[in-house]
Amino acid sequence: MATSRCPKCESGTFEATPLSVRGGNKPTAIQCANCGAIVGLLPDTGEVAKVIASSIQKTIADALKKTGK
């Protein structure tokens, strides 16, 4: 299996660091632990969880309507 390397410094060590951006989103940057170059972003997990919870609530509400409860 290939080893992931930083495109800037060739280090193979990475870390996840929360970012603060305008608009309230808080994505997580995957960055090189050696030089800090950002190599990827993960979405704000709080926002993702809210979307999933909302979807589950709607599915339950729809199912209850179908059963007449």
C-alpha cells in the first residue's frame, strides 16, 4: 500500500485541526503535522449530525402518519 505524503514537504504525518471560518461553520482541516500544509477538509460534524437527525425525525413522522398514530 502506498504511503500518503505531504505535497509540500514529503512528511508522512498528518493531524486534524478545527478551523474557525466566517459564517459559523467549523470544518476540520487535515494538515501536515510538519509544515501545516492543508491537504483536505472535513465538514462541520455538528452540521452533518443536524441534517441526519432532521432526516430521521421526518422519516419517523411520515411513518407515524401512515400508521395513523
